Amino acid sequence: MATAVPIALLAVGGIAAVAIVVFVLRLLPRTAFVVWACVLFFVPLWVGVNVGFYWAAITLLTALMIIVNWSVVPLRAADAWVVAFVIVIVGLYSFGTVDLASLVAALLEWVIPYLWGRVVLARIGAEWVTSTIAVVAIVAAVLGIVEFFTSFNPFVLIPGSGVVYDTWSPLQERGGVLRVEGAFGHSIALGAALAMSSAFVVATKWRLIPKIGGVVILAVATVLTFSRAGQLTLVLTLVLSTFLIVGVSRKFRISVVVAGVIGTAIAIPIIDSVFGAAGEEAGGSADYRTDLLVLLQQVQLFGNPGDWHSLVSGDYYLGYFARSVDNALVLTLLRYGYVPTLLIMAALVCAAIMTVRRSTRSPASIAVVGQLPSLVVVALITQYSMFLWFCVGLAITWARDADMLRGAREVPSELRQGSADPFAPAAGRRAVPGQS
């Protein structure tokens, strides 16, 4: 009886703590989003709990953020693709053609962050989301630069789940030089995340000098990851965002071009020396990604092909690829089959298409477009996976809000007078040109 009382008190205390957290997250949505972004960039994947299966801290917080900030949003085509994907893989799991690990990975690392991207703008303004991601990413980049020059990564000192920690905590080198990875567990994941974040920095309403400074810091940190995927997607994302995002000044565009020319002149010799010292390691890494295409012969229409690791296909022993498949598209095909892969990739394409139209374009959609090349050279790993799918959901939501805004502006002014339309000009003021 004496033992039961402290346990009961701990349980009550735990419930009260959770209730307080939920209340604070609901009451202060902006602060809650800052916390979420900080966990995304600064809490490694190996920090989490086992509840049925492993929940990383960022996954648990994202699920909580969805519950606390849930809002009904108009459905889009991308939502239908995601729902269809979930229904199909759950069905395949029930038939034993998709394993539990693959099912859980898709739900926790893709669907949950996608849902968070779909509802986040219901209670938090787009400008706040943009600035928060930009600031947190710049801080992460600064820490990455410090990591490079000190050869010290403080995040690996954070304890966590044994298997996950053992997989992602070891630091990497290329050509004898430490590759920066921050809290992302892999240099490629950090490089890709910083590349996506560059679109948000460009989209901020900051003054010229802070904005250029932020871009330069992200670029330096991405170069120091010595990830070809990160560097390529950074350049692509910066070019697209600089010249496509609405409201970017001409001075900023000129400054980016000048900074890019100077930065390229400085970075190329450094990158060349590191990759040159890496020699066969860097070349072998590129050849490995080409060799992965042999796995396409194992892909089925629905579900995974079973134990293909021990097979020989032509001159290839497929067990060579058992440790990792550094190609998100091929790995998705192997895990779920052609049809489910088509469904989930259709949602990603929907987000990318938002970039085509000026009215639906956003930093999130440009970030997704910038990552398309990386999908064939790296798997969706650690927080990078969650950040990408958050951007997919955010791009779809952003486009919806843009459509609503445009529709409101197209309503004749005489119909808007005296209405509750938030876009109607206030009484006694002239309507903004183009709105009447």
C-alpha cells in the first residue's frame, strides 16, 4: 500500500504535466512552433521513447502539435493521394506484403509531418513560420561551422535509444576531414535540410544585409557537410527562390549572384581538395548509387519482394546493398511496390507543381522542388525526412490560402462593403488599387 501511493502520485503528476504542456501549446501557438522547429534541428533522432514502437522526440512532438492545433482545412488532390497510400499500405500490411517497420516509418516519418504542414497555417501566420525556420536553420548552420573548426559535435553526447544511437551518432569523414552533421545524424541529411531552409531565408522580409548574411551562413555550412547532394540542392533551391519568390528585391538578387560567384571561387578549391583526398571513397560512393538500379528488378506491383538480400542478379550479389539503399525512390519501391510509390510520390509532385503558378508559389514548394534530385541519391533519413514531408504539406496549405486570398480580392467592392470579409477595406479608407 505504501508503494502504491507514490506511484499514484507520480501518475497524477505526469498527467498534470502533460495537461500543462498541451494547454501551453494551445495557448501559445507561435511559441509552440518555435519549440517544434528547435526540436527538429537540435534534438537528434535517437532521443525518444518506446511506446509500442519507437517514437523519436520530433515525431512525438509533431503528433502532439497536430492534436493541439487541429483545424478542418479544405481538402486538396494531394490529400487524396496520401489517404490512398495509407489505405493501400495498411491493407498490404494485413496481407503480410509490407512489414511493420516499413508501415510505421511511412506513418510516423511521412504522414504525420505532412498533416502538421497541412494544419499549421490555421493558427500560425505564414510569415512567422517562414522567419522561425529561417532563424533556427541559421543557428544550426552556425553550430555546424563551429563543429567543423573545432572537430567537436556536442549532439553525439546526448544519450538515447541504443540501436538508433549506434546507427546515427558516429561522425563521418571525407578525405580525412570531418563532415558536419549537427543533430541530424548524417551530413547528407543536414546538407539537405539547410538547402530547404535557404528558400525560407530568401522569403523572409528581413533587410538586405541580414538576409544575405543568412544565405551565406547556410551556404558555408552546407559546403562543410561535403555532401554533393546538399550542395547541388542548395544551389538549385537558391536559384529558384531568388528569382521566383514574389517580393524579392532586385538588390538582393544582384547580391546573391555576386556572393555566389565569390563563394564558388572560394569553395571549389576546398571541395576539390577534400574529394581528391577522398579518392576511391568518393568515387565508390557515386558508383554505388548507380549500382542500386539493379534492385529495380526486384520491385513488385504491390508490397515488398521479400528476402532479396541473398539473391544474385547478373553480376551483382544483392546482399551488398543490405546495409543501406541510398536512393529514396528505389527504397520506397522496394518497401511498398510500384502502385503505393506512385500514390505517395503523386502527393509530393502536387506540392512541387505549386511552384509553377505565381499565386500558389511559396518557399515550401520551392524547397520541395529543390529536393527532387536528392530523392535518387539519398534515402529519406532522420529529421530530413520529416522536414521534407512537412514542407510538402505546408506547400499544399500555402497554395490553398493563396487561392482564398485571391478569391477574396476578386469579389466586387460593393458586395464587400459592410461584410465580415477580412480582406475588405476599412470604412473611411480608399480601397487598395486592384481590389475593387
